Amino acid sequence: MKHKLEVLGMVCPFPLIEAKEAIQSLNSGDELVIDFDCTQATESIPRWAAEEGHTITEYEQIDDASWTITVKKK
């Protein structure tokens, strides 16, 4: 099941904090789609996902300053 998290307009580290909180309520195998526009999160979210054992299934730059990343819960 896919879940959406929009953190557009939030400055780091808040997109990462929100992602950590959101993924806790998901079941294993569920996906969290995160839309964000904080440049630092382009590194911090994938690093956190890898450290926690989650999988990045999609990572796309939407425009000059926004991205979407999908994290599949381990």
C-alpha cells in the first residue's frame, strides 16, 4: 500500500523527521511517497532509508527545487 507525505515548504531536518514518524505506522512492504523541496533532504532521506534497511523504489526530481522519493518499508 502506498502512503503520501507532503513536506513541501519545510526546511531540513523536518522532512526527514516527518518521514521517520510516518514510516513507523506503516506495515512492512508498504511504501511512503515523500514530496519535498529541501535540498539537504536529497541526501539525508536516502541515507536514513539505507541505514534503516528500507528500499528506495523511486527517486525523481520534479523541477528545479522539488523531488519525490518512494521508500519501501523493510
